[in-house]
Amino acid sequence: MSKFRKILGLALILVFAVVVAGCGAKTVAEVNGEKITQEQLDKRVNKMKLAYEQQGASFEGEQGKQMLEAIKKQTLDQMIDQLLIKQAAEKEGVAPSDAEVQKRFDEIKKRFKSEKEFEDALKNYNYTEEELKEYIAQQAMTDALFQKVTKDVKVTEEDMKKYYEERKDSFKEPEKIKARHILIKFDTANEKVGRKEEEAKKMAEELIAKLNNGADFAELAKEKSEDPGSKNDGGLLKDPMGSDYFARGVMVKEFDDAAFALKKGEITKKPVKTQFGYHIIKVEDKKPEKQKTYEEAKEQIKRDLPNTRKQEVFNKYIEGLKQKAKITNELTKNEPAASELPQGHPPINENK
């Protein structure tokens, strides 16, 4: 299913279907004479609602009602933007042909092992083949228009240096430590190990005594630690990227507070309690916070700044379209702000 999620990953920014005006239906918005109907809006909202529910969101009660109303407003705003882009792409002559859309559709379909797998993916997200083609057409128009509008965007060395100076704090390497730990678990609501908290704490204290008497931390971790992720490495902890050094925020707060307070070579004097159990921590090395120089940050800026500038230019272009367009939006006065939407996105995972 992740293949299909990847294809639809940008659907939260621009609603995927090309909007076609309905005959005789209630109109909720109009863009330069092209209508968006209540039926079309409801259809998009239901898909968004389903995606949020699959992520665990609930639309029950007053808070759920407000959340749903916010989704309606956000979705209609996206549909309005979509129509503006469609109209601009057609005017600029960058709208894709039916043959181009079909070619992209076929390429997507070939990524699935079978016809059934493809159909199951469509069904799982309540999409039809026609809707997928409409999304492909819309995305192709957006991409082509983006390229045309931003083709002259250039970034100079002076721009890069200014960007660095304005955001210097964002180019800091945070303090990092290299640490090992030994975990002794106790019974919790989520996991039963047949050991009470008091017993686990006593076991941890006894291990600290052994370490103070010269026991090797890594060997003791291999023998006694109950953390399967680090036990075989002698309790060595890693960050999500696999580095032996980690910054604050990778571990839980109680662990961080104890670990980052230690000096190089020190072991916690008392067991550290977290939701996982009692920890004995040893810090083997520390790297202080470091400010990257411009030269050190240059490659990252060279990658990021052109895209940032292009997005700024494109956003300004869309705002210009809005200013010139004749737009009516029946929901504007009654809907809550988009800030009331649930945090995060529906479960559309762009990584296989």
C-alpha cells in the first residue's frame, strides 16, 4: 500500500481531483465563473475524514465537530487554489494532454505486482481509477506551472551568505553524547516481567556497586541489560540515523536529564527511572554545541535555498492570481481556523 501512498503524498496540499462544475447542485465556491459544488466538497472531505480516522482521529463530540468544520474549510481552500492553478496552466499552455496523463497512470500501475494489488490500493483509500487520473493531471499541471513561474530564480553567493547570517542559529550542531546503559525492567500496565519496582531498583543499585568496584560496563550490559536494542552492543545507544552520538530529544526526558548532566567517563550514582524501567547510564564521550561556519553550512544552503526561493516566488504568484480572480467562498465566514486541525497529516507515507 505504501506505493500508492507515495503517489498520493501531495494530495494534502492540493486536493487531487480536477474540479468539474455540477449541474443544478448547490454551489459552495466559484472561481472566475467555474463552480465548486457542495457534492464535490463533501466527496473530498469524506476522503480526508477517512484518512484522519485511519490515523486515530475521532470526530465525536463538540471538538470533533469543530475539527470536521476546519477540515471542510481547509479542503475548500485547497480546491479553490486548485482551480486557480488549472486555469493558469491552461492559459500558459502547460496543461498535460490525455496521452501524457495516461502514460503516467500506466507507469504508476506497473509499480504494483498485480492488477488485484493495484485495485486493492485504490479501494483501501476509496479512490477510482478516474480520480487517480484526475490527480495525476492536476499534479502535472502544478509541476509544469511551478517550473515555468520559477525558471528564472537564481541564488547568488551573496544570497547564500545573507541566508546563513539571518538563520545562524539553525546551523548549530547541538550538544551530543556517546553513552551506554543497562536497563532493568519492572511490571507496568503495558508489560509484565514478573518483577516489582522495588526489586528492579535494588537490582540496579547492586549493579552500580559492581561498576564502582571495577566491573566492565559493556560486559555487564551484555550480561544483565534487558534492553534488546542495545544489549548485544554492550548497552551502546544510537540515534535514529545509527550514529553512536545522540542529542537531547532522542531519549525520554528523564534519561536525557540524567545522561547530559554526567561528565565524560561518569556513571549515574543512582538508578534513573523512566517509563521503561531503571537505567544505569555511562557517558563515554561528549561533543559540545558547535556553530557551523558558512563554509561548513554552504552545501546544505546550496541545496535548500533555491527550493525555498522558488516556493516563495510560486506562493507569491498564486497570491497574485487570487488577488486578480473573482472568488466567492460560502464557508469563509463560518469555519474555524486551520490551526484547529489535528496535528500531523493523515497516514500518507511517502517512504517505501
